[in-house]
Amino acid sequence: MYNQIEEGVKLFNEQDFFAAHDFFENLWMTAESEERLFFQGMVQISVGGYHLLNQNYKGSLSQFKKGTDKLKEYIPHYKGIELEILLQKINYLITNLELYFSEGNIKIEIEKIPQIEKI
């Protein structure tokens, strides 16, 4: 089950978010209907990571929110991925990004971008 997405997970964990986005997008375009939101969510959190690394905090916040909204439908795990853990860590980043925009003096901790863990 995990083999289908292993390359995308590897790219994400290496913080090659652009390539991870492309990989998951290709799976999304050919996915069965029950998998489409999962792959779209993976695309969006990959784009969120890309934006975060490039200090596009508004884009990162938007994509992380959209992606986690879709992926929460698949928790606690799906296709061998520990989604519950991944979403908790991304929600930490979302909270920091929201504080950054509301208070302006929050340091964005790029090093907190999570790794995708397997079950």
C-alpha cells in the first residue's frame, strides 16, 4: 500500500517540496474517487512546505490549512502514513503562522516542518 507513494514521501522528507508536489499531483490526477482528496491534501501540504521555505508565509498558511482540511478525513493513518501525527505537527506550524499575522513578532520555525512517518 505504501509503495505507491513512497517516492513522494521521500521527496517530502528531503524537503524537496516542489518535486513532492509534482509526484502527488500525478497520483491525484489518476486516483480513484475515494483517494482523490488524500492526494490533493498531500499536494497542498507539499506546496505549503515549499512556500514556508521561501518565506511566503501567507501562501504557506493557506496551503497548509487546505491540505490539513482534506487529510483529516483520512486519520489516523492512510496508505501507510501516520496522518494524525503529521497533521498535529502541521497544525503547530499553522498556529505559529496565524500568530505571525496577528501579532507580527513571532519567529517562524522552519525547522519544525515535519517528516512524514510511516506506520
